[in-house]
Amino acid sequence: MSYWLCRLTGLIPVVMAVWQPSTGTAQSVTHSAEADSLPVRTLQSIDIRASRAVMIRSLPTVQGTFLMAGKRSALIPVADLDVNVVEKNARQMLGRVPGLFVYDMDGTGNQINVATRGLDPHRSWENNIRQNGVLTNSDMYAYPASHYSPPGESLEQIEWVSGSASLQYGAQFGGMLNYVTKQADTTRRFGFETIGSLGSFGLRSSYNAVGGRIGKLTYYGYAYWRHSDGYRANSRSDAQAQLMRLSYQLTPGLTITAEAGRSAYVYQIPGPLTDSMFRADPRQATRSRNYFNPDIWVPSVRVDWQLDNRTRLQWTTSAVLGQRNSVQLDAFATVPDAVDPATGQYKPRQVDVDQFNSYTSEVRLLRQLSVAGITSTVVLGGQFMHNDLHRQQLGKGTTGSAYDLTLTAPFGRDLWYRTRNGALFAEAQVRLGSRLTISPGIRMEQGLTRMRGTISYYDPGDLPTDIAHRFALPGFSAQYQLTRQLRLYGGWTRAYRPVIFKDIIPASVYERVDKNLQDALGHTAELGLEGYWSNVHLNLTLFDLLYRNRLGSLVQVGVDGASYILRTNIGDSRSQGIEALAEAVLWQSRRLTLSMFSASAFIDARYVNAVISAGTDNRDLTGNRVESAPRWTSRNGLTIRYGKASLTAQYSYVGPTFSDALNSPEPSANGARGPVPGYSLLDLNASWRIRPWLTWRGSLNNLLDQAYFTKRPTFYPGPGIWPSDGRSGVITLGIRL
């Protein structure tokens, strides 16, 4: 090798003479006698082979037009990891995010439901969810759930940023998740990829994509479908997704990108279980006529303009359009869905329809400055949202068994939830010397939400509700480079969560809505230490998350002496803890690599100065643990790579949680309240790149067939126990041409 290094070193002057940096292209050199005198040698080819370990990295200090210095973040190379992307297994795909709590709503791969730091994981709605930087939350002010769900096969990587990035992404406590899809191969006019999978419980899927570059136009698109009969009885799922992206380079510094993505699925909901049902058979179902169907489009247009080598402008306009539909018998697990002997028919089902019309326009200007020898990067921007959610609920449906939204009586609730909100934000990344970087910033928000409509059991005069959103959200982060490999980082950022639709809809005539509702407001703070060495990556973070003005219900007494339930702010909660990630190469040779990772967290999430209704009384929650917030989570993996093949074993532990704020120690007879036991899982994933164009993957999930569940929801998809999947397997074959 040293011989060849000497020879290559001797060629450097020749290469430098041929290359012209000013044009960026290789140019001819004037023929001379000196050139004739150079010896002509034929170099032999060198074949370098080595296996490598895959580690996650923090995002760079400047990521596009976003500033990341002083924040905890992760760039997760999903396409390079041994994980089950076919079913979007979140505990595997995001397994290296410490403290990640996963709500396994269903095992078909339809949704990812995750949260960190003691927040609610339902449809990841405490996070700012994006695809290729485009917002995909259905309605940030009415129902911020992420119903849009791209296929796992389409993902190249996932970007995760902690809640301290709320000033730039939006004021969510949970931070940001950005699903980055695969891109076109711009060296080719046409490329093609197909991925086919078969698995347990009738799983079969097909992902097909094309892409390339023709002149100044780059294109990429995919079409996808998946079917599964489901782990439980009556849990069939049929999904499809499409995406098309066109990018046109008007000038070397100006690119316009248009993208439209769609995801849709119909999921047969098997119904909740009681504890005794779960122990007897976690695969059984209590429903056969319940269905859920979101069908969401996310179109967007982005202008990316590099004005000069120090200035960059991005302007993105996007929308979330579509429906969230369900038809079901919504009742406790102890209420059977049986044929009425008197009529010979089932009971009519309840039909609910949400129609989303959410529009966002966001402009961001990044400028690099140098003043008095101090270099800095400044981002200024604005965001405007116009959201219009039309929610129709309690419609009387048919007595049939198929998926059918036909009404036999009008909707009992027909409501509009309209929001206009504007935000201005600024953040600077200032380098004070070669080691210290500070990042002050502020976000100003102002908007108004108006709820109008009718509720059949409610006095129309009590219904109209207006909620103003006016906040100044300051933040500060910093990092200090202790050594070349080690940095100390931390920050404090204010955040808020709007009052959403479900918080203020009265469930019955006995409930009222507080006209002085306040958005949840608080902060997220963190202090961490991260180091990268040749074969080791360590990241340790202390965090504090204060969540004020949580929403709930209180028992009140009216002027007439009658009691009623008031939906209002009930108090605060606080989450504190430590998150730790360790990745290391244990052994490495020419062909073999042995590596490991461990992502663990301790979280103490408790209510502070909070009160909630319990029957006919109010009960103090101070000191109670926040629901769905395990004290301990730990995911640990061991990977063996040999040549172009690899095998990863992952062990996951999630501690016990409570399903309700009252911390009910014993399960209720209907399964809707009670503790959620801790659980341990073992997964195996393997991949083999047989040829440069041919790849095989295999997954064995929950290898020991552990019977477990992650939550007892109080609303969709029904109150009670929802079992997670037992042992399953998937095999995948991918071809890229």
C-alpha cells in the first residue's frame, strides 16, 4: 500500500495542473516537452474491501436554513440499518433515540405513534412532523395528529430534533421528526427500484419507484400498496401511497420543487379487550364492523434560492387535504356487538368524518455575517397558517358489516374549527472564538381559533368559542467544543400547545366548556455532552420539561346548585430525567465488524398543582405520575457485519405506566383504566446485498412471542386494552436498476 501511495502522491502535481477550480471541470493542458518527458506507467487496480458499522450522527450546525448548534438532534440512516421498514416498526427505526415511547396502536405499519420526555405518543401529535421539510400534521390547532404516513420503504433517513428546536419548527413541546424520502439518481436519465415483501398474517406489499434527471429537470415518484390480515382477528388492513416530485433548476442557484404525496388506508378495528380477555387470548376481537380510513394529500411548492455564497432563501407553501373517516360501534369491551333478537339486525354504527383543509406558507432567510472578527449565521422567517377543520360526528350509520359511511340520521355534532395564525421568528448562531457558539432566538405568535356549529344535545348559545394565541417565545442554546471530539451543549426554549378540538367538545349535556381556556404553555431545557471518536459515539443529556395549563375536566356547581363537568385547564406537569446513547465498534477486521448500541432513559414525569374530576368530586393529582410515561426505557442492539451481510439483534425494555392521571392501581372491569405492565422484546433483523442491484432483508419481530400492550386509550380506537403484535416475520427482496 505504501508503494502505491508514493506513486499516487507523484501524480498530484499533474492532476492539479489539469484541474481548473474556477470552472469546476477538467481542462486540457498545453502540450510541452516537459509533458513528453513524464514517464508513462500503467497503474494496477486496487480492490479495497472493508466492513463498516453504521452510527447515527447529530445534524450539522447549519442544516439547510435551520440552525442546530446547542441542540440535541439525530440523523438516522434508516436505509442502512437492519430494521423492519416494511411495517414501519418504530422501536427499531427510531430505537437509537433514548427515551422514545412507542404506542403500538396496530401492527400493520399504518402509523408511527411516538413521544419522548413524558409526552403523549398518540399519532405523534406532540411533535412537528414533516416529510422532506414539509409539514404533514393534519391540523396544528384542531387535531395535530399525523394521519399522513409514508411507506417505510420510501425513507432514506429520519431527522429528529429535540423540543429545543421549537422556535424554528413551531412551538411543539416534542420537537421535530422529518421523514426524508429517497432521491432520484441525478447521474442517470432513468432509474427504477422495486421492493416486494411477504410476511406473517397475510402481509404482502409492493413498492415501485422511478427517478432520474433530464437536463435541468429532476423527477422522482413511487407507488405503493400493502395488505395485511392482521395479528388479531378482524384486523385487516389495506394501504396505498403515492408520491411525485419534480425539481427544476432555473439557474445554478435557484431551484423550484413541486411535490405531492398521498397516503390512505382502510383498517378494520378489532376492538378493545378487558384484562381477562387479554389474558385468555390477546388475538381475539370484540368488534367485526369497525373501520378507520384516513385519506390524506400533502402538496407543496418550494423555492430554494442561493442568492450568493452567504445568503440563502427558502419559501415553502404546502397543504394537508383530505379526510379522516371512521364507522364503528363505540363502546366498552364489555358491551357486545350482537344481533338484536327483536329486529334480527345489528345496532346502527356511529359515523364520524373529519375534513382537513390546512394551508401553511413559510419563508426563511439565512445570512452569514462577519462583524468585528465575529462570525455568525442569522435566520429570519415567518409562517402563516390557515386551517379549517370540519368535524362531523355521532352520525347514525347502517346496521351492515362492511366499511360504509352511509347515514340513516344526521350527524349529532356538526362543527367547524377555523384558525388563522401568524408567526415571526429570528435566531442567530454566533461563534465566539474557535470553541464557543451561542444561539439566542425568539418566536412571536399571534392568531385566533373560532369554533362554530351545532351539537344536538347542547344549547347553541353556549357553543361558540374563540381562543386567542398570543405568545412571545424566547430561547437560548449554546455549545462549547471541549476537544475536537467532545462538545458540551444545552439550551432553554419556551413552547406551547394549542387547545385542540377534543379538549373543548362537550361529550354530553352535562358538560360545559370554559370560555377562558388557555393554551398549554411551558418550556423545555436540556444540558448534554456528546463525543465522537474513531469507533465510539456517546451522548448524555439531562432535561427538564414544564407543561403548564394542561387540559381536563373539573366538577363544578352552578348557580342553581346543580353539578356539571367543566372542560378547562386543570394544572401543570413536569418531566425531568436523563437520556443516554452509546454506540461502539467492538471488533473490526477486513471482513468482519462487531458493533453495539444502547439507548436508555430515566424519566420522572409528574403532575404539579393539578386537580381533575373523579366521579362526583375533584381529586388532587399533585405527585401523580403522568400517564404513558415509563420511568425506564432501554433499547440495546448488537450487529454483526460480514462483507455485504449483516445481522442485528435488538433487546427492548419499557417500564410500567399508568393509563390515567388518577394512577388507578387496579384495572377496571371494562379494561379502560388501570396500570400498563412493563415488557421486554427481542427482535432480529438481517440484510444481505447479494449484488449491487439486488438486496435481501429479513425480520423476526417479538421473537419470544411476548404478549403485551402499550396503552389503554380513553378515546379512539376505543376504551380498553389494545394488544400489540406477537411474533411475526417478514422477508423482502429489493431490485434497483
